[in-house]
Amino acid sequence: FIVKTDQNSLKYMLKQRVSTPTQQRWLAKLLGYDFEIEYKKGLDNTAVDALSRLGEQFLTLSIIGTNLWDQIANEQLEDEGLRLIKASITKKPGTISHYTIKGKLLMRKNRTVVPPKSVLKQELLQHFHSTPSAGHEGVVKTLHRVKAQFWWTEMKADVRNYVKQCQICQREKYEGIKPPGHLNPLQVPEKPWIDVTMDFKDAFPRS
């Protein structure tokens, strides 16, 4: 098959020297296919540009059903701490900093509050990490996606543990750098002149 790209340098990807772990990972995945890379100007590549520039927010929202918001609202009512916060700011808005109410949902800094014991956490992490639009990216990017819409305590730790335990990530992603060799310390000489070393240098410029 033919891969058409608007990045001209990619034509030489298979011929250039591999110098980064990212290049090693991409080459390891691509070498199993028979393909050619062709350059195509961005102005002529409009269909692909339209797909690649879809907003991240749009992609993530499309996979979250409307029932999820109702479930979160019900869980907020079942959580005593969140119920008290919601009642307090309903009577007198602004009494608790950062918290507001939007419809039936309690928000913190304009993000939906997920109760600490919510059973929906795993579902949300799956949406923002394991779906095709998420692409099994790392902790930082997965956390960024979740934080854009939701908030809960220990979110960073939950995201880190989820990504760490993701079987697909463990199977497909690997470290492309060889492990360093073992260092063997030299024995300490018992007396002078036990070990003698010499360095040879040549090709010095003439003075």
C-alpha cells in the first residue's frame, strides 16, 4: 500500500539513521508491512487534514453517553460529603470556593465532580485511555484528557495505576534503549606499581 504524507522528510524514514526510542518503536511496527511513502502537499491533502484536526474534546465527548451524567448526579446525591457541599452552595452560592452547580451536577472549577467511591471511575479511565480516539497514550496525556472534564481525589494516582496495568500497553509498548552494562569495579592495588596503564594518542596537529 501507499502512505501519503504532507511531511516530506518522512519519505526518508526507512533510510535514515535511527537515533531515538520513538523512531525505533515506529520502525518496529512498520517493518512488517510492504508500503511506500509518498509526499503530498498539505493543500492537496484536505480530506486527511479534516480528520486529523478534529478537536480532542469532540472525540472524547462522542464516546460518553448521556446516561453517564445522570449516574454521576445520582452518585453525588449518595455521597454524604458532596451532598452537604451541594446543599450549602444551593442555599448560598459562593460559600465554598471552586464549587458550583450546573443543572443536576456538582462542579469543581467547571469540571464534573466524581465521588470518591464511584464505580464509574474505571469506565471513564477506559474511555480516555483505551478507546480508538484515546489511542492508549501515556499517563500525562490520559490525565490531561480526564482533567479537561472531570475531577476526583487521587485522580493522578488512579490514572497512573490504570495505564500501568493496561495489558495492551504492556504488550505493545517497550523501551527501545538497550539496558546499560554491568560495572565491574577494579581491584584496589596493594602497593605502588602493581598496575601500570598507558594511553596512546596520535594525529595531533603540528604546532
